Amino acid sequence: MITHAVVVPHAPLLVPEISPGPAPELAALREACSSAVRRLGDRWVAVGAHSDNLIVGPAVAGSFRGYGVDLRVGLSEGDHDEQVLPLPALIGGWLREVAGAAEVQARLVADDTGPADCARIGAELADREGVGLLVLGDGSNRHGPKSPGSEDERAPGFDEAIAKALARADSEALLAVDPALAGELGAGGRVPWQVLAGTGGGWQGELLYSAAPFGVGYHVAVWERG
């Protein structure tokens, strides 16, 4: 059974080569992500949202070339053929290298998957032995007038509720997130959060970071089973 799970954003700005500079908000976010993933062990399953259901890796590599930097990352150790990888898989590979883990397999779930089906996928993943669960997804992208998705007054309350649920390892609260509301608020983490919620009970949560420094809600949390 999976006993360790980590929630992080999948934002390209996590990668220093993509977003260089001394911004303190980025330093705090990156440090929280780095600290969290080092608690996952040597082998990971990464869950993120995508346009379709897809399993990627671990014997593949990709590049952030599409995000302006020709930075190659591997989903496992060794020299692998390069493929065009979805962003959650790229971030999973980059974090694997940051943590020095051996491998990560990306389980990408269609972004229109309903809560019940997300929970079913989570229940299937929960039976995996000897792997950590990396959950990749952003909160609302509508915080403030300069946000990518334009300001929506519901965004702060939405992400405050997500932060509380992650801090308390409250699976019921995560499963109760309305897909329509999450879509309206540009919250790409809804599907992976609900997959995490389907992995069963007995979790203890710890929230390492929660803010919206660039108009997008970012949360970093660690869940461990007692």
C-alpha cells in the first residue's frame, strides 16, 4: 500500500532555467517542493491531469524545449530516447532528478474525469507497493487582476478550502470539489487531488506551502499514513 504522498504544482516556473532570478516567492515554493519530494522514496507514481488518459515512462526522457529552454529530463536513470512529454510528466521527471530518486512513472488522467472515477483510480493506485505518490496540479489561475485567467472573487475562497483539506488530509473535502467550479476557476489540480482522495484513509497531512504569488494558487503538502 502507498504510505507517502506529496502534492505539488506543475508550473514550469518551478524550473530555475525557465524562471531565473531572485524572486523570494519562487525560492520558497521551490524549497517546499524539494523538501516534500525527498520524502517519497526511490520510486514514484506521478498523477496529473491531461487531455486524455495516458501512462508515461519510466524509461523515457523529455525536454522543456516547448517552454523556452532546451533542458532534458529523464523519468528514470540512464540514457533514454527523448519524447514529447506532457507538462506533468516533465515536472515529475525534473523533481525526480532534484530528489535523486531512481524513477517516476506518470499516470495522466483525463481532465474531464468525474470525482467517482478519480476515486476509483486512486483506489487502484493505493495497492501499489514500494512507491510514493506524486500529485501534480495547480489551484485557481484567477487570483487578482494580473492573474493568467483574469480575476475571480471566488478564487481565494476556493484555494483556502483546498489548502485546509490538504493540511488535514481531508479526502471527503477534496472529493466534494465541484468539477464545474474548478473548471471555471482554472484549477488544473482538481482531478489529481481527487485521485489522491480515493487512496483511502489513515492519512496525516502537513501543508508546507500555500499561496498565489503570480495569480495562480500553488499548494505543497505531504501526506503520510499513520
